[in-house]
Amino acid sequence: MRGAGGMSAAVAALSLGDDQPPLTVDRGPGRGAAERELSKPMYHQDDPNLFQRALDRFWDWVSDLFGAAAGATPGGAVGLFVIVLLLLLLVGALWWRLGTPRRLPSASATLFDDRPRSAAQHRAAAEAHAAKAHWTAAVQERMRAVVRSLEERAILDPRPGRTADEAAAEAAHALPSHTASLRSAAEEFDAVTYGGRSADETAYRRMAALDNALEQSKPLLDATARTVG
């Protein structure tokens, strides 16, 4: 009897359970519970770091860009490759023809540094550089010798911060027959000092010849007075 009663109670409980509505969870709380669960560190141990995610985004952008370019280019990806190759060849040809870009001479670059030396000292330094075939340094020192010699002879007034171009223009007033040579020497100095160009033996011999010629030249007295004054 006890067994039959227990079975009846079980059937009654089962029947009662069948009459109850099924268990449901609202969408909002369910989503929040899922997000909280998935936010746990255990689910993100193998995630890429910030740099890797940024890099992936960049390459995706590059891929999309090339995909769009290939779609708009006649011939598709092959046409795009040909265009890129032609551009690279053009850049290479320009680089070979023009060489490495060089900085232009600065109009405010000064001729002398902070170590005052005589014309004789600059000439000795120039000859020492020339003996070692260091022509750029030799040209620089010989130009400094030219200008310092003009200052020592009172053809130019000693003035800190003077540029080679300014020295040549001022000296030409007192030595008009050497105007072209002075201007050329200043341009040579600027080119090798600030323009990235290398001097050669011919340039140095030309600078030395100008130095010697100026030493033998007599300035115009009125022009010298105006320059010094």
C-alpha cells in the first residue's frame, strides 16, 4: 500500500509540474549575465594586445585600399602592379639623375667660427689640407684666408657674423677688377660648406690664385674708405 501511495504522489507531483509554465529569462537580464560572464579574464587570456590589434586594423585598411585601387584600375590587380612598378622605376631614375637631395646654402651662415685666426694661419691650414688632398677643407680655409687678409689690410672692416657673399660684395667695391672672381669664390665656399658639394683640386687652385692676386692688388682708396666707414 505504501508503494502504491508513493507512486501516486509522484504521479501527482509530475502532473502538477506539467501544469506549471516553463522557466523563462528576460532578454535584458540574460544579455547582462552573458556579458558579465564573458568579461571574466579567463576568456581573454589569448586575446591580442593593443599593438597587435592596431597593426591588424592597419593591414586591413591597406588591404581594403589596394582592393579598391585594383577594382578601379584597368586590368585589376595586374594593372595596379604595373602602375606601382612604373612609379618605382621613375623614382629610381630621378634619384640616379639628381642624386641625394642636398640642403641649399643658408644666406645667414657665417664665414668664420668662434676661433679668430690670422690670414697666415688660415693659409697654413689650407695648405695642410691640400697636402692631404682634403680639397673641401682646403677651399674653406683658403676663402677664410682671403677675407681675413682683406680685413688685415683694412679693405674690409672686421665684423663678426659676416657671410662669404657679404664679404665678396663689400670687397668688390674696393677691388672692382676682381668682382667676378670674388663672387665665384663665395659661391664655391657656400656650395662646399652648406650645400653638401665636394671640392676638388681645381677649385682649390682657383681659390689660391685669387688669394695671391688680391695680395698684389691695390684697392681704390675712396671705395676702401666707404667700406671701412
